[in-house]
Amino acid sequence: MPRDGSVTRTRLLDAAEALVLTRGFAATSIDNILERTGVTKEAFFHHFASKAELALALVRRYAELEQQQLDANLARAERLSRDPRQQLLLLVGLFEEAAAGLAGPTPGCLFASFCYETQLFDESTHGVIRDAMLLWRQRIETKLREVAAVHPPRIPVDFASLADGMTACFEGAYVLSRTLKDPKLVGEQLRHYRNYLELLFGG
């Protein structure tokens, strides 16, 4: 077991993320996090100088995990097919498959939670979120352009906007899932997006 404090730091981040997704950042106090983890206040401030520093660590970790998931799914889709159109459909399908495995309503997106309370965070935190979303746009847009080069779209397409549509699909589905307490809605909305891509780029 690591003895460098990484386990405690991870526990704090896990607890903070769960609380923020449930009640929001403003309503999540350091004491709430300590109560959930059993960590002392001294240990908390050993890892994070302030609640603002905790916020930055949360979004950095979330961005990294989101990027790892995108990279892993994209790599798997590219292993499974040599056709870029099929790769794109597989990519969305893999996210759809992951959503179908949810046992309950999705906890939502940490980025969205932070954006709802935008005034609480400094530019460093906002910058991490912005860069993460732009990176997703760039990766998906690149794949869309690869598809279009082999399978021209049936109507004119703004590739950056269509790439953003995947993020919009996720975020809207998260809201639906939490509001209606129905975990199936995330996968269903991703399926609509996948169907649209399939129609757009032909057979």
C-alpha cells in the first residue's frame, strides 16, 4: 500500500466529487468531506491549501479520467475496424454500452456542476474545463473529418459543431437521467446521436 499519502488524497477527492455532484460545490463544506472520509482537518490541509485548490485538483483529475476514457474507446474502435465511419459508430456505441451498465441515475458531470456555480472558481479552474472540452471537440472533429473523406455527408456539416453535439448529448442526457431517475436515458440519447451519424454518412 502506498505510504506517500496518495490513498488519503484519493479518498478526499472521491468524497468531494461525490458530494459536489449531489449538492453542489458551495453547499459542500470541508467539514462535510472530513465527516465522510474520517480524515483530520490537518491531513486535509496537508493535501490542499484551500477549498479552491481542492476544486482545481478535482477538475484536473476529472479531465484526465475523461480523456483516458475517450482515448481508450477510440483506440478500441480503431482496433475493431479499419473503416473510419465504423470506427466513429463504434466509439459512440462504446459510450452507449458503458451508460447501459449504470445501476441507477448517473451522478452527472463535474464540469457541468462547476459551470452552474461559475462565480466560485478562478480562471485556472475554468481553464482546465475549457481545455478539456476543446480537446474532446478536436479529437471527435478529427474522426468526423476522416469519415467524411471516405463517406461524404449527405448534407453540409459543421464538423466542430457536430463534434460538440456529442458533449451536448451527454450533458442533456445526464440532466434527464437525474431529473426522471431513469438510468436508461443516457444510453438512449447516445443511440439517437449514433443513428444520426449513421444516416448522415450513408451506408
